[in-house]
Amino acid sequence: MSGAAALALHFFPRLFPGPASWLVPAVMLYVPLGAIILGDRDFDGCGLGRPSRGAGRDLAGFAFLVMPVFLAGFFLLAVGRWGREFHPRWMAPGAAGELLVWQLLGVALPEEVFFRGWLQGRLNRLFPSRVRLLGAQVGPGLLLAAGLFAAFHLLVSPAPSRLLVFFPGLLFGLFRERTKSVAVPVLTHALANVLFLTAQTWVR
């Protein structure tokens, strides 16, 4: 993480206007890591081990199946129902790079390590009763982690629509259970945010 942040600082200095913008991501990343190191050191149980062989398939399925359907629905609603106009435009390479780096290192990585890795892993221990769903053993921990994920977003930005992140939270949590790792949730989370934020700039 430190090396990646150093590279990001070198190539995208505007991402680092001050330490405040990285305070919450740092807390969400290093507090769970500290708890694991000082506790039982169960990195695999917190999704910090090597992903399973199906991780690439899940990542590809999200990129080429889930996101196109979501974006098509968004544009249909924006243009057809909300009366917006469709104006596609490409971001400058520097702005696109900054958006990608921030969403990956400042948003997706710390949130997934905290919510899908550490929190969902601990909840799975507390509520071990599970059912089989789409190739994964899931239980109340999946629902609770997604609910707390949505509550966190509502706290940060108090708008009822923020609670909708409960549903991608469920999907990220399912990927975590299917692959035994937060790697796919981190990548799908960052990809979803980048594409959705870009799509929002295409409608007026």
C-alpha cells in the first residue's frame, strides 16, 4: 500500500492536497490490519489470502455482464424517464488516471479490506449458520456487512439514495465468499465506481 501510494503521489500529485483526504481510508485499512496482526493473525479468514482459481472468472463476469446491464439501465432511466440528454465525452488522461487511482487506493481498497475482509470475516465467525448460494457458503455475515456498508455511506453523505449501495455490497460480499479473498471485491468496487462516475458526466 505504501509503495502504491508513493507512486500515485509522484504521478498524480493533485490526489494529495492534504492528509485529511486520506485519513478515513488509512483508518479503514490499517485498523483492521492492526487488529489481525495483534490478534489471531488469521489473514486468510479476513479475505487477505490468495484468491481462488475462479477469481478471474468472477471479475470478467462482473466487467462484461453486470456492468454493461447496469450502465444500460442507468442511461435508459436518465434519458427516457428523467429527461436528461446524452452527451458522451472523454476525460483527459490525467483526470482519468487520478479518478482510477483514487477509487482503487482511496475508496475500494480500504472499504473492502474493512467491510468485506475484516468485518464480514468476523461476522461469519459470530453467525456460522450458512446456506449455499451461487457457489459460495453464505450466512448472516454477508447481509450484516452489506447493511453496515450502506449505513456508512449514509453517514458520510446523508441522502436516502446512499442506502442503495447495500445491493452492490451484497455482490462484493458474495465475490469475497466465492473467491475467499477481497481481491475481486476491490477490483469490482473500483471498476463500478469509475464507470458510474464517468456515466454520470455523460448525461445532463
